[in-house]
Amino acid sequence: MRILDLNDWPRRPLFELFRGYTQPDFNVTATVDVTALRALVRERQVSFMVASTYVLARAANEFTPLRWRIRGDQVVEHDVVHPSVTDADAQGDLFHFCALPYHHSGPEFLRGAQHALNASAGQPSVAITPGQDDLLYLSSLPWLHFTSIQHPQHLSPPDSIPRLTTGKYVEQGGRWQMPLSVQVNHALMDGVHVAQYFARVQALLDDPGLLDAPSPAQHPERPLSTS
């Protein structure tokens, strides 16, 4: 993690503008093509939810603006951010939170995620560690092919953790389309950044080697922390 020098940050005027808004987040929902990923997870016999979480987390870790967070009057840039997902309780109508350790390697991420989900199922919790912001908030609405969504959030102090939500994928013209919602703080990002993130997500979704062991990570794996 490093603290950005706001005096040398070209974005500072926009940061100062939007950080003063009562509700500074904006949300973009668009569809992504999951045809290749759907076929890949069936071939590998792995969870679609966990594999899609890996895609969203990897795209975020490879894209610097998704690793920026607001802390008071400062902006920090994390080396690594980890997906915190919602997981259904045994009854099926409630959920709990589970933080998954991020790994650049698909196989390593899948193993670590399954271990974390199994452990979380035994001790479900909706507790949030105060001050921890090296996270991505991920949720899924697999019962609905939605076109928009709104998330609750704390406004004071400002919460700058991105919120990513996937919906039900449906077949359209022989391809499988899934809604993806991306909610971010406007003080840190604009529409062009969200569009760039969507492009990175789609490139990973289309990659036939997505779940193979890759070359060394661009951003080395770090443990979950509250720093």
C-alpha cells in the first residue's frame, strides 16, 4: 500500500469536487458475455460463482483505479485487493459475508476460495472489520437478469470500496449474457474508468486459459489485512 501525493495527482480537482457530495457513488450496469466461461467451468467442473469472482477480482487487481481508497483526506493505493462475497446460509433465504484471499493464479484462487467458503459456512458472520478497505464487495443475484441495482453504504465517513454485482445469465442469440453492476466512488473514478474495467473483465471472460496457472503475478499476492 502507498499513499498518493495529491499535489502531483492529475485527478485532484475532481477528487476535491466529488468527495464533498452527500452521495458520491455512481453505478453502471451492462451485460457481459459469459459463453466461454460457462463452457470452461462445466469442462473443469468448478463453481461458476467462484470462477466469475476470480474474473472480477483479477480485473480489479490489474486495474489501478479499482485499488484506490479514500482515507480521510488521503488516497491510498493497495498492492492487492481481496473479494468479500455474500454467501447463502443453510436455510437459503439469508446470507453471510466471506472474504476470499486473492491469488493471481486461477487454480490457487479456486482452492483458497473453496477453503474460505467452507470455513465461513461453519461460522457464518455479517461482521465487518472497521477500517479494512483492501476489499471488493461482491454479491450475486442469480435469480434475476436485472438492468439496474442500488446498494446501501455508509456516507460518513465515506465508503470508497467498489461494489460489484452479477445477475442471472440468459441465452440471447446463441450467446450467454450476464448483467454486471459496477458501483464506484466518483471522487476516484469516472465513466471512462468503469468502461475500461468492463473491457478488462470481458477479455478475461473470453480467455480459454483463464483457469490455467499463469506467469508470475503482476501484483504479488498479499495476505488479507486491516492496514
